Amino acid sequence: MSKKLIPAYLLTFVNVLGFSILMPVLPFIVNDYGAPKWVFGLLLTLYSTFQFVGAPILGSLSDMRGRKPVLIVSQAGTLLSWIVFGCALLLPDFPVFGLALPLVVIGLSRILDGITGGNVSTTNAYVSDVTTREEKSYIFGYLGGIAGLGFIVGPALGGYSASFSIGYLGTVLLSMAISLITFLTIIFWLKESHPVEKRVPRKRQSFWKTIFIVRRVRELDPDPAIKSLFVLKAFFSSMMAFYIATMSLFLIDLFKFDEGELGLFLLVAGAFLAFNQAFISKQFIKRIGEFETLLVGLGLSTLGLIAITFTSNLYLFIGFYYILNLGLSLSFPTFNALITIHANPEKQGEILGVSESINSLATALFPVLAATLYGIIGFKVYYLIALLALAAFILAMKSFLKLGKAAFD
């Protein structure tokens, strides 16, 4: 493992952990303060919404000021957000805007963590700065595996750390410790990868211009391959938002899982996702190339989403689910690899910021709609989700045929 990439691996892990460690804890916090279930959804949405806002801003700042200062400030913000969260749990329980004061302050902490969690674009830009063309494909695969590991480890750490006598404060203190270690690692270990001569001057733009992705893409004016990848990522991210919001509901209805059984299934699924992203995707890319691997991933995702609705036999379901899992694993790392390979080096941070904003916007907008649709039509929602994956596959094929293989090499 290259030492220069350890800070990036830590950042990727901590960013995912900031979301996943609260998954088994936040519903109970909301319930303990007597709030309705939609508040739980709101707290999750706040993180993704403000990550959507923060990613392009931090990415653009890193192009102007360098990667290290932006990563230091953003990680300090993440650490501060956990301190605010911990303070919220110590506040008196009286109503503010119809909710308990601690929940309101927790909401503010999730906003702060979302904005600073947008440093994923800067992290990706740093990785792209310090890797060669050949290394990019599999290094982003490793990052995908580390992100998958964060989704595996996070819920387990969250549940375990909340089981001590101090309760939810245990989860917060553990998160603070992990964030502090990452913060110190950036300060003392990470070396600036974006020298002064490659930096771009500051561009003033309004908040609304930052929000409207289409306008930002027009102003960036990336090459046709990047534009095509942005469109594909919009479909893929929407598919993932629908999938994440409904899969647990589907598994509970199909197999009558309790919390422990569902957690075990998701643990195994997450382990396969991490392994496939870190190792299997690398083999595919070596043999057939990045864009071809993306095509295979989108195709398998489409087949897997349909196949899992065909059986209620657990073992047969696991086989079908692995098809879906492999499809997702091949798609995740190749998006970032392709974008960094074709991005203008002077605008790399901003381009990766737009890429992450697309993902964050989908995660912010679609989970509520997905859960509502699942409640109305049940498993048939997966046919609609498969259509999103199929649309991405068809658009990818059209881009491949229109622009030619050379455009994506």
C-alpha cells in the first residue's frame, strides 16, 4: 500500500462512517424524543442535501488553494459536527419548532457534517493528482472497497458503542476519536499534491449557480466523454437512491427478517460489495478496459434488479442478489476512474465536485419517493428501478458508438 494514499483511504472511510455509524442509532434517538418517523428520514436527508451543496464548493476551492488546506478545514468541520452532536444529547428536552431541542441541534450537526463531508471530491482530486493513468482504475476500486467497508463496519460500531452505560454518547465519542485521528493524519502525513503553478484563479459565483448542476456543467464545458459520464451517473445515482431506500423493506417483507437477520444479510452483502469493488473490478478493467467494465456493470445491475423479484427461496435469492451486487461493484469505481482520466487537470476538483453533487442530489431527493412507491406497489418498484439501470446502459452504448472507443480510453 502506498503511504501517500493512506490519508485518502482514511478520509474515504471516515466520510462513509459519518453516515453509516448512525444508521442503527438515529431511529432510536428520534423515538426517544417522541418525534415521528419522518424526522429520521429528514435527518438522513439533511446530510446528503448539504453534501450536495458542499462537494462542488470544496472541489473548486481545492483547485484554487490546494488540496491539503481544504481537506484540513473540512475534516475540522466534521470533527466539530460530532462535538455539536454530543452537546445536543446533553441539552434539556423542550420543544423548538415542534421538535425537541436536542433533535434540532442534531439536525444542525448533520448539516455541518454534510457540508464538510463534501470533501470526497477533494479527496478524489488528491488521489488523481498522485496516481498514474494506469493506477487510477484500480486505486478508485480500492477506494470503493474502503467505502464498502465503511458501510459494513459503521452500523456494527454504532450499535456496539451505544450499548455502554453512556448510551448514544458512546457512538458520538467514538466518531469524534476517528475524526480526530484522520484530522491529525492529514496535518502531519498528507503532502500537498496540487502545486501553485497548476492552481486556477478564484471565480466568484452565486449560491444558486452552485446548486444548478446543468448550468455548472455548461460553464465547465468538459469534453463530450465527461458530459456523457455525468448523464450516466445521474441515472445510476437515481437507481442507487431508490435501491437503498427500499431494499431493507423488501427483505423484511420477503423473508420476515428480524433486526439481527437483516443486519447479518446486509453485513454479508456489504462484504461482497467491498471485495468485488477492490479486487474483482480490477480484474475486469485489466482485461476489457474501464468503459467496457462500466457497460458490464450496468447490464448486470439491470438483470439483478429484475431477477431478485423472481423467488422467495433465500438461497436462490442470494444467487440472484450476487448478480446485482457484482453489477454495482463494477459500476462504482469505474465512474470515478473514467471521470478523473478525462477531466481537465486544472478543473479536476470542480469536475469531481459536480460528479459527487449528482450522487448527493439523488440521495437527497429520491428515498422518500422510493419508500412511498414501495408502499403502494411493493416489489414491482424494482422493475421501475431496473428501467433506470437499463436507460443508463442504453445511453452508455449510444455514447460509446457515437464518440468511439478512443474517447473513453
